[in-house]
Amino acid sequence: MPTIKERLRTELTASMKARNELRSSTLRMVITAITNAEVAGKTARELSDDEVTAVLTTERKKRREAAEAFSDAGRDELAAKERAEGEIIAEFLPEPLSQEQVRDLVASTIAELGVGGEGMRAMGRVMSALTPQTRGRADGSVVSAEVRRQLS
């Protein structure tokens, strides 16, 4: 099975051949962000699929926030472009968790850790256990809100 980075490069080639400008520019931008993350720090290294997913999640979040800002400013054409870029990026992310799945995952994690009666003091432990399971599949603020709701 090809890595996410290989899939991105293959899709970029296909979109260039199809002359799909929006898709090509979005994929180039994402590949550049991944490359920048690889050379950040003291030594260059190859990112794992989980790390690539984290970069993709960050890029998608940037597009969502930019679309909201453009929409609020009345720049609907730019907001639509940002949303379209976000949808292209989303194709390479894992299937998102539904609200019900997040709720069940939080409940099972709290039960596994046995911290149901500790209240908000257990927030950090629950979030650190949940983050690897939800990375790229659910927004951290949604997970955090659900943990807070179930712990209080």
C-alpha cells in the first residue's frame, strides 16, 4: 500500500495531466508543507504517515479558518476557493469520526482509565490517551468539549 506522500505525488501528476489547476496547486502546496516539516529541526528526516496526517490536518484547518475569514469579510469567491482546497486535502485524511463515535470513544477511555469520579482533574490523562486515537479523524476542540462534558 503506498504511503500518503506517494499518493499525493501520484494525484499531483494525474491532476497536472488533466489540467486541473485548483487540484494541482492545492496538492503542490500540501507537498511543500510536508517537505517543510521534514526539513524543520536540526536534521532532515522522512515523515511517517501519522506525521503526514498531522500536517494535512493542520493544512485543512488553515483552509477552514481562511474560508470563514473570507466569508465574514464578504469575499465569497475566495471563501469558496479555500473550501474547495479543504475538500481536496480531506480526500487524503482518514474517515472522520461522527459525534456519536467521539462520545463512545471518550466514554470507553474514561472507563478504561478508571477516572470517572475524579472530575476535571483527569482531563489531561484522558486527552493524552485519546489524542493518538483521534488525530486526523476528529477536531481536538470537539474531543476536548466531549471529555469536559463527560467528566463534569
